Amino acid sequence: MILSTHGIIIPNSAPYTYLLDLYPGADAAFSLRKLSSTYSGSAIRVRRASDNTEQDIGFSGDFLDVASLSAFCSGTTGWVTMWYDQSSNSRVAYNFTASQQPLIYSISSVSTLNGKPSLEYLNNFAYLKTNSFTGGIVDSQFMVVRANVINCIISDGNNTNNISIWTTNTPGDLRVFAGNIDIASGIFPLNQQHLLTAITNGANSLIKVDNTEVTKNIGTNVRNGLTLGAHGGLQFNRLQGFFQEYINYPMDMTSSRVAIQTQINNYYGIY
């Protein structure tokens, strides 16, 4: 590993691989690293607090362009207004209300988690929401997150009765809701970075937190849009913590699950 001039840890021990090249077909893919060799757009759009000017921030090589971000936000705070989709669907996770945007830069430094750039969800007010997309009960989600509080929603649809992932009122418990409430106990400690996998296939749900796995029965709710960090219909139970990556597949990715998790963990070094 090497440390950039902006304090960001960059992997140098192996050739970089693109997750979406290896495992195509994602419905949405948001990250602060490059996920596709063919993606040519920006990573995020940032608003600086000093004058509310906005600017797209792209990649330097395969990683977030922290030099451009630091130059744009130096001496003030930077807030994410849009997180760009790297799948072929060109979706955008957005929030145009200044008081509800996640932090990416604070005065003199990029927001990081475990040495990598991260969106920081502060004080129970931030969330990002996509333009709607629909799907069935078969759904696979992979995300790199840290939750600091109980009873917050990590991912949801855009309305009520969607597939959603929650921390529960008991520290360490995680809930998948898709018509039935499936609670996996003791597998999601707060205040820690986790690689979270949630797969629903119409018959059951698989919850995987790092190396811990639980399979339970599942309901019949479907995917209808995507909200990152809050209830999709009412925007309550907001995440407090960090969000680094989210990838959704409209299919059962059980056969590729271990390989996808390995690719993600090789970059983030979570476990």
C-alpha cells in the first residue's frame, strides 16, 4: 500500500481489477473508485459551502481525484449533491437540498473510512435518492458501509413496501425487509466498516456481513427505485455513518457472491 499526498491509501500490491468488467449486469453501481474500465464519467458532484458553487469530481486513474476535490474545496466543506452511476444505466443518486447532503470534504481533508474516500452521513440528516427503477423480488445488493447508530436504514426503495436493509433497535442486529421482517442477530457491530451483502431470490433472503452469513425466509416485496441512507417513502430513520460503495444486481448473484465479495474486500481491506 502507498499513501498519497492527500492521506489516501492506494493499493499497489496487485493489478487493479474492475468489478463490473468481471461481473456485468448491474442495475446501479455507485463508488468512489472506478468499477468499470469503460466508464468515462465523473464519480460525484460536489457543492462547496463557501459559495455554493458545484463541480463534478472524476477519477485520477482508477481512484477518486482527491487533488481536484481538495483544490475545489480548500478552506471550506464539500457536500455531495450527486453520486454518479457507473453501470450502463446512467442513473444518479442525488439530493439537491443543501441541509440533507452527505459530506465529502472538511476544511483541509477528504472524508475517509479505513484510509479510502467515503461519503460521510452526519447527524441523521443526509440521504441520496435515485431516479426510479423497478425490479422483482430477485435482487442482490453489495455495499461498503459503517453505521454509527441503531434503527437506521442503509438502503431502501423510493416508496414504502420495498426491499430494505436496516440496523435494528438492538445493537449488532440487521434486518432485511421484503414483506417479511428477517432479523439476523449479532452480526452487524456499529461503528465499524462492513462489507454487507443482501440477496433475495423469492424464496429466502441471504444476509452476509463480512464473514458471517444468515439465511432466512423472505416476503414478496420488489425493488422500486433506490434510496441510500433513509426510508425511501418518508426519509426517516436516516443513516449516521459512512457509505463508500453500493452495487445492485436485478438477479440472484449467489453463484458469484464469494468472488464479488473477495474483489471488494481486496480493495477495501475490511476483514
